Amino acid sequence: CSRTLWQDELTHQGCGVCLRRTDAALAELAGPRGLYARLSTVRAPGTSGGGGRVSGSKNAPIPVRLAA
């Protein structure tokens, strides 16, 4: 945030506007009716939409050569 802090905000991580926005966003996530709780009704952990397994590797991929 580029807003100038008021004297009573100098010990805070952000201005009052940003703190209120952050509080509202966290409130939407938390609680029994929050977004996090509703997520469990839509998706189960470890499932995919297609039903098939996703293949992959535990190793990092080979870097792509950008210059030809």
C-alpha cells in the first residue's frame, strides 16, 4: 500500500483501509459458513474432475533451451 499512515497506524502492517479489506477477506474464509468450509462440500481432497490419475515425476523437468 502506498497510502501515508496516520499517527495511530504507525505500529500496524498497513493502513486502515488495507487492514479492513484483509479482515473482510479473512472473515469470508473462516467459520462454519466460510469459503473454506464450503470447499469441502464441492471437492474431496486428492480427487480430480476427470476421475483419472494425474501422472507426474518427483524430479524437476529438464530445462527448456530458450536460445536456439
